[in-house]
Amino acid sequence: MYDRLKGFRDFYPEEMAPRREVIDTLEATAARYGFREISTPALERTEMYVDKSGEEIVEELYAFEDKGGREVSLTPELTPTVARMVVAKQQELAKPIKWVSTRPFWRFEQVQQGRFREFYQTNVDIFGSAEPEADAEILAFAADALTDLGLTGEDFEFRVSHRDILSGLLDAFDAEVDTRDAIRAVDKRAKVEETEYLGLLSDAGLSYDQAREFDDLVATGDLDAIADFGGDDVAAAVENLEDVLAAAEDFGAREYCEVSLTTARGLDYYTGVVFECFDSTGEISRSVFGGGRYDDLIESFGGQPTPAVGVAPGLAPLSLLCQRAGVWPEEALATDYYVLTVGDTRDVASRIARDLRAAGNVVEVDVSGRSFGAQMGYADSINAETVVIVGEQDLANGEVTVKDMASGDQTTAPVEEFPGDRDAPTYDDLA
């Protein structure tokens, strides 16, 4: 008997059904916005992640040497892969490039609520537009995807920030500041005690008083005061943030957005507007998902300068939000018809099953040579809505029996007319 690896999960049919429904909803929403599906490999060269994030990233990867002597890793995220893909065909691709994919990723990290070592995300990205409308469309897609799942504005909020505002404010202080470390400290602000947070800002180069002043500015979110303090670069970033929010208003997503400059996103490649989705009730303490602009990544991979923005809802934390809000799809099997055979009736039962399937129904038939009672028990176990009984005696009378499993009521129908020109005939249609 083998145990499942820690951080990896099995999904049985009852559990997989709602996951498939959620994935289908996310992808259908993306398709309405014109995002085109791509498929990407599970393995990439480890150096791609080292070049982007430093040698220390290897500790978080499932990294190994393959049989060809190459250092490779299971992909921990999609953004470097799609950056590589854009660079490979940059001159051929019409702009903006709008891609979507849902797939698993792998990170060797501490397992906790909503975070596993193998996890699934739907990634949605736009390449080739620096306009505020591109950021707003990502926000609008994310909002529509959540409302399509049955959530409302009472359930979630987008905390929207701007990395250039944070970096510009840090540059405005008379200090030698490691901007990367300081922004990472901001990203940890809600997760650590105040003294530790201020200590992290001090370690990044601010004095204690400067750290206090910086935190007061970003915590209040007064964009006018921030623009005045930070100078022209910060004022331009503030204007960009306001332009994105104005576009989000037109796109129907502004009502879900709250300016929150203490939202930083920990990944270094973010360059402009960033946001994170949170449970409005606070019952889920961590971010549900996030996204933002990463305008420099394509160029860093050897391509032409190409602005980019994206978002990546993860299935595990998203399921927590949907379950908390009571909109997670039911974890149960669903079957439209079970065609039950009694005696030597396989040819007719198979014809009925084929006709019902051709009309788009989910149909099962007996493939195990079971008794009448065993077949009825199985039909009940798969939540069959209707059982069509094809028995020798029924066929001798030119009929089949149609049974509604919820009520137990049943009636007969002429075998040659079933299902006929009806896509999904039920007991109610025939009684």
C-alpha cells in the first residue's frame, strides 16, 4: 500500500465534478473576452527561474538533472514560460496577445490552507498593451469570473496598488534603500507584527522614523498627499492608477476595487498596477489570488520591449472562497439516464443509449452482467435522473419502461418512438 505524497492530492469523481465546473466557468469567461487557449510544458530549464529570481529559488523548485544531463524543473508558475513563448514568435503574433490556460504547477513549499505542492491555476494574460484599458480588462475578467461562479460584491474585493508608487516613495527618502527588499517587506505587512515589519523596512535601508513615515503614507492611501511627497515619478504612477480605476468603472469592475497601497505582490517582476483578491468577510485570511503588470519581463527574456499584464486564479484558494460563500458546486455525480437491460436486449438498449447520447445526454448502460436489482442500485449510486428499463417482456409488447428515480413513478413508451424526436424525454413527458 503506497501513501500519497504530502502536498499532492487525489480527486475522486465527486470532488472532480465541481472543480471541472469551476474551471469551465473561468475559461468560458476568458473566452468571452477573446482570450485564446494555449498549452505549455511541465518541464523548463532551471536556469530560466534562476536567472529571473536568483539561485535561492532552486530550494523551492522540483529541480533535477534529466537523462540528457540538463538541469530542469517542474514549472512553478506560468509567467516565465509565456514570456519565453512570446519571445520565440514575437514578430508573428498579432498584438495584443491574449492567452489563457489552466494547468498544474509545482513548488516545494510548506503545505497550508489553500496552498499545496501541486496546484492548479487559470492564467490569463495580455501582452502588447501599456494602456490602462488592458489592466482594467484583467480586473473586469476576474470580477466577471467570480460573479459567474455565483459570488457577489459582498463576498470579495480587489485590493489595488501600484508598484511604481511604492518604489517612487522609497526613492524620495534620503536613504540608501534596497527597493526590492522594502517592497517585499510591504508584501509581508499584514502577515507579521508591526515591530517586525518596521524592522524589515529598516533592514532595507530606511531609518525607523522614515519607516514610520513611509508606512503612514501608504496606509492612509491619500493619493494626492502621496503624489506631492513623491514628486513627478510618483505623481505619474498615481495618475496611471487613477486611469486604470476609471477604465475599470467603464468596464464594470470598479465597484469591486479598493485602493490599498499596502498590497505589493511579492514577485519582483511586477512593475505597475498590482492587485489581490480577498474574501470580504475576512474568514479566509490569505489572498485568494492576485495579478498585475510586468512590463519588463519579455525584454529580460531577450525579446523586444513588450508591456504585459495578467492574473492567475488558483483553484485551491478559490474553492475556499466559494465554499465560504456557499456557491461551490455540489460534490455529487450527475447522470441523465441509466438504460437497464433485462434478458437478451442489448441491441435495443444500445440503440436507445446511442440516441440519447447523440442528443447530448449523459447515459450509462450495464457493462457488468448484473441483475435487475444490482443495476437499479447502481443507477441510484450515480444519481441517474431517469432509468429506461429495456426488458424482454416489455419488448414483446413493443414498449420500454421509463422510471423517474426521484419520485419512483414509472410509465411505458413505444420502443420505436423512444427517444424519438425528443432530446431528453422524462416520465413527465410520457405519463
